[in-house]
Amino acid sequence: MPKATLQLCKHHYDCAADILDNLREASDYLVVQLERISLQEFLNEISSTTMHKHLQTALSLLLKSKIIFEHALNINNATESNSPNDKLCKHMVLFESRLQNTLKTLIKVLLNGRDPKKLVAYIKRCI
């Protein structure tokens, strides 16, 4: 994949996420975040040297969405109708699946062939 295309793709996803976050469109925001995470997972699969960086980016995208989950829960508590929230719940289930997969893959990458002392030092630098 050409580098310019990849950078443009990331830029458009960033812009879309910012717009939807500001509009508080929880369901659409989660869709964009899921697409951004999928892009990072794809880059992880085709990359052999920077696997952990793509997974860490995916994990940070997942963690940034905590605010949207809280907002969606507040709206869900305020309204009793479930019809618009069904779509949001489906996205949340997909989101949870991506989180589990990203964490599992990141752990495998970090534990694969690394010295435990170097791994601890690496994790401390990341935190």
C-alpha cells in the first residue's frame, strides 16, 4: 500500500472521528472507530517490523472510545425506547470483540521471543 494513500486514509478517518465525536453521534462514531481499528489490524498483518506499534494504535483507539460508551449509557438511561439503541448495542458487541482480539494479539506479539527483562523495560517505557 503506498504511503501517501495510507496517510490520506488515516487523515480522513481522524477527521470523521473528530466530527462524529463533536456531534455526539455514538453509533456512527463507533463505526468509524471500528474501521480505524480494522485498518490498524490490516497494517499489523502486512507489517513484520512494526507489529506492536499498529496494535498499540488500535488499543489507544479502543480506549479513546470510553467517553462514547459513557455517553451512550447516559442516553440509554434517559430514554426507554430500544429501537435506536439496537444498532448501538451491535456496534458495542463488535467493539468488545475487537478489544479482546487486539489485546490477545498484542500479548502474543510482546511475549514472542522476547527476554522477560527487556519486555518489562519496554512496557514501562510505553506506560
